[in-house]
Amino acid sequence: MELKSLATPLAFILVLGVAVSGCNRSINSIAPSSSAPQRLPAAPVESVQSDQLPPPVDDPTMTESQAPVSPQVSQGSNQVASTETAPSPSGEPVSRESVSGAWIVNSDNPDCRMILAFTKWSGGYRAATKRCSSPEVSSVSVWDVQGQQVVLMDSNGNTIARLYNSGGERFDGTTNSGQPITFTR
């Protein structure tokens, strides 16, 4: 009878010991000790550039000579837009890395999208269009950066459009037919 009376408290102590040991966060007493993982070096940080923004159009401090000028059109003249004119480049450098990715194309359809992949392709890098109605824009399958412009080409290597960085996440240009084309993100 005495053994039976000792078995219950002993079983209780054994169960309590197992339960408490399960709460231990460290297994160092079980596993061999090892050194802590080494820290990774910090990633390099590029310098940040800043510039002054131009004054707003309705700025009261702007003089008349600085204000934008609206074009003057005479009543009897016929004017034709030149296909040779392209937006002037912003002077910001253009790199393949900064251009690759998905773009909203403001040319023929508000849902037109272009994906400029960073995958080598014949004569440049792979491009794909989505929901573009214009046959000219939807024929783009290759892109590349030449100087400060983005050149869009078809599968035969024919240039379809040239775009210049207009600042920030915007590129403006014209297609070979003279239609304006804009990329924004």
C-alpha cells in the first residue's frame, strides 16, 4: 500500500518535470554548442542628388518673360504638324535598368500597357504589349536604350518609336507615323 501512495506523487513530479522542460527555449543543453551566425555586410548606399524645382506657373514672383507662351495662330493659315519633331530630352541619363518593367502607354487606348523585359532578344531586349489597339504600337517586340533615348522596334528590327526621358517616371516621344507616345508608371 505504501508503494501505491508514493507512485502518484512520483508520477505527478515526473509529468511536471517533462512539461516544464518543454517550455525551455534553448536546446543548448541537448545540442552541441555552435558559434552565432556571422552578420552580413551592409549594402552599399548610393548618394542622393537634389535639384531646385522650377517655379509653378501661377507663381506671383514669375516675370512675364518667364511665363509660358501660348502659340499664336492666324485665322487663315493651315498648319501641319511635323513628324520630325520629338520632345527634347530632359538631360537625365537613361539606363536599361531604369526603363525595364511595366509601363502605361498613352497612345491609342487608355488600357494599353507595355512590358519592357530585361531579357536579351534579337537586336535588343524583349518587349510585349497588352490591350494596345494601334497596329504600330502593338507590333513592338524589341526595345533598347541608345544614348538618351528609348528605341522601340518590331521583330524585324525596324524602329517603331523613339522616346526621351521627360523627368521622373515619364518618357515622351513619337512613333514613325508621327503619333505622340508617352510612357508613365
